[in-house]
Amino acid sequence: MKKTRIRFEQHKLTLITGLLILASCISGGVQLSSCTADSHTAYYIDPVAGNDANSGRSADKAWQSLKKVKEITLAPGEQVLLKRGATFNGQLEINGKGTPAQPVIVGAYGDETLPKPCIVGDETSLYAVRIFNSEYLTMRDLEIVNTGKQPLPLRTGLKIECRDYGVAHNICIDGLTIRDVNGSPVKELGGGSGIYIVNEGEQIRSCFDSLVIQNCHIMRCTRNAMIWKGYYDRRNWFPSKHTVVRYNLIEEVPGDGIVPIGCDSTLIEYNVMRNCPDVLPMSEAAAGFWPWSCDNTTIQFNHVSGHKAPWDAQAYDCDYNCTNTVIQYNYSHDNYGGLVLVCDSGNERDYSLGNQRSIVRYNISIGDGIRPKPTRQGMFSPSIHIAGQVEDTRIERNIIHANVKPGKDIDRSMIVSDSWDGYAARTTFSQNIFYTAEPSRFDLTKSTDNTFSGNWYLGNYTALPDDPEAKTACQQYEEQILSAGSDGRHGLEKLMKQRDVCGTSFLFIDKDRIETFFGQLQ
């Protein structure tokens, strides 16, 4: 009961916080779906004491196998309940259509002190659980495993799919544990993931509205934690809208963390990604949380550390065919790459709008850019990387604290703005704190119309950009940050607060503290 009360209070706090933040951060707002509701009819499944000849309508008349669920379409208010402490082999196929007042529920029953029901996919399963052409549906409190003898391209734990359906409203994924999914480590072969969200259809264009993924623990999934497949082409644009991804813990995932594709007005907040193993082939690029072919994405109050992809490996990224991305109040540390990548290929304009109007603000990076081995461009890991034909990017009031890096060949660049079939235009850097413990540099190559205004350049640089209001000393940073330790951690952690994610406490940037800190700088 104590655990239940804690979870309820966390959900209540998150909902209130989300409503306040979204009103100011996302154009048009995000419709948060409720993850709790009353239901009327339940189907029970018990792999030990159940029998598929039973009605399934009570715990003592439970079904035995998951395949029985595939035979039904769940109606408003109906539930599918799996017995706690039990292991279910095979695939759980869910098709359900609830209503706002009576959503479909998929979850657990039995002794709450026992582990979550565990669904283990077959040897060749592309998924262990699939939600197909459903809406007003909540899935919660399940464990999902999908491990084969050999890695399998496109293998995932949970697949959420909408095909030739139209708009699927209000699907909520809450409190799942998804682990040990061995998809392909190679993106071009299809990769693999903990959660795979697919919306497509040639007869009826299909998308999700108000999909929520929260409180999920994703572990040891190759290649990615969660990734979308949607309508990325602007000539056939039908984005999923109002997606919310929050309070998820991602561990030991070597590739991409959270990647919405073909979405509009997505909120990614209070998620953690850490301890990424260095196991991907040298061909692979990956990063933490980033949109691709999306509009109006907000990435805020997240914590990414220990990313070790062979290429990129930044904590955050705004990738191409994206407009109006906001990356704010995020913490990044000890990644092979830097804090952020903003990029766009200049050769993709037939289906792309390019990368326009990205904002990166109030983020803290400590000890990033520590890649110890060569990449495609040699030893390359700048704190901020701008690549290609991005336009009108604003980078403001961030703290980049670059510590002493192990090894003489590691890249010590603060900012690199280079080519990806073109160069950036009209990038503004204002009121950022750039601190380096070793000689660093700014390399803007052939990018155009860069504006530097009122930044702090602390430490030694080969040359400074043209900044009429440049400051090379900051008494407040010396007294409040460096006096607590030259690595910046203890001092900068004063601008953060602890929050629990999946039962573990993590540091997240506190909006009021960091804004007050910058407001007091001189």
C-alpha cells in the first residue's frame, strides 16, 4: 500500500507540473491522458492454474495462454489481467477500443508483493507485446522480455502500432519493465528497441494523438530504448500529436534513447539515460534524446550520462527536418560526445524543411566530450556541435564546464560548426558560460552570420569569437561553483534538485535556481 500511495502522489505531482509547463512551452498545448479509470469486465490469465476452456471472466476461471486474448476485441471498460509472479511465454496481442470515460485496461492482478507478470517472447518474435489499432487504452505494471539466440533486426519488446486506422487517441503506457531485447545493433539493418511506435497506412493515413509513455524502466535493449516510425516526408505529412514521454529510466542501452519521428508537439521530460555500453560497431551514430522530422518538440528536465556511441554520443540533439525544437533545463555529463548536436543535411530538401528555429537554453554540461578513440572524423567530440544547413538556432544561458580530459589526443573543442552538405546560418550564442580546464577552441569553419553576445569565456582559448560583450572572468562562478571543486560538480549541483525515477533518485536542473543564478551574473 505504501508503494501504491507513493506512485499515486508521483503521478498527481507530475500531472500538475506537466499542465503548468506545457501551457508555456508547447504551442497548442498537450492533452494529457488519464492512466486510471474504472472498468467493468475483466479477462484473467494464469499460466499455471488457468485453462483455455474456461470463460476467463474471474480469477478462478482464468485462461491459461496469451493466445486467447488475440481472439477478442476489447470493448470500453474491459480489462485483461495477468497474474502477478507468473511467467507467460509467447506474444500478447492487444486490440481494444475504449472511450474517454471507459478506457480499456491491460495490467496485473494478484498479490502486489509479487513481481510483475513477465511476458517472454518466442525465439523469433519481432515483439513480445503488441497494441494494434487501439485507443483509449492503458497498459501498466507488466514486465516484457524478448531475447533470441541471435540478434534479430526490428526486434522490440513492446510494439505500439496504428495502421490504416485513422487517429488513435489516448494510449497510456505506465510502469512497464522492458529488458533484454536483442535487436540488431546496426541502424541500417533495422536496429531494435525496447518500445517501437509505428503509425502508417496507404489506405488510411494513421497517427497517434495523446500517447503517454511514463514510469517505464528499459534495460539492456539493443539498439535503442524507444523509437518511432511515422510520416517523416513533408509531402505526405500526417504527424502524431501531443505525445508525452516522462519519468522513464533507460539503462545499459547502447544506441538512441528517445527518438520521436514524424511527430508534432512532443514533450520529453524527467527521463534518465545512463550507463550506455560501448558495444556498437564503428559505423554507428547514436545520441540520447532527439527528434527527427518533428515540429514543436520540447525536451526538458532530463538527465543523460555515460553515452558511448562510436559517433555523435551527445546527450541531446535536434536533427533534420525539425522546426521549433526547444532543449532546455537538461543535465548532461560524462558522455563521449558533448551536450548537444544541432544538424541538418543540405541534400535532403525534397522532403524536408531543414532544421529551423532550434532553441538550446539553461542546460548544464559537466565533463562531456571525453571520447577516447577515433571516429569518422578522427578524435572528434566538441561540447556543442552544429552540423550542416541549420538556420536561426539560438543557444543561450547554458553552462558548459569542460574538465581535464584523459589522454592527449581527445578533442577539446568548445564549439564546432562544420559542413554536412552545407553550413549553418544565423546562429546566436548569448550569455552562455564556457569554462575549460585546458586550452580549448571555437571552430566556426564556413558557417555564416554567427552572433556572439555577452558570453563568459573562462579558461584558455586559442582565439575567441567576435563578441563585443565578452567576459573572461566571473566572480560569481569562482565563488559559487569553482570554490566547491574545480570539476564543477558540487557547485553546479546546487542548481539542481533530486527526483525519483523508477524508484531511484537522480539530479535534475531546477528552473528557478538556474534562472536566478544567471539573473545575478555580472
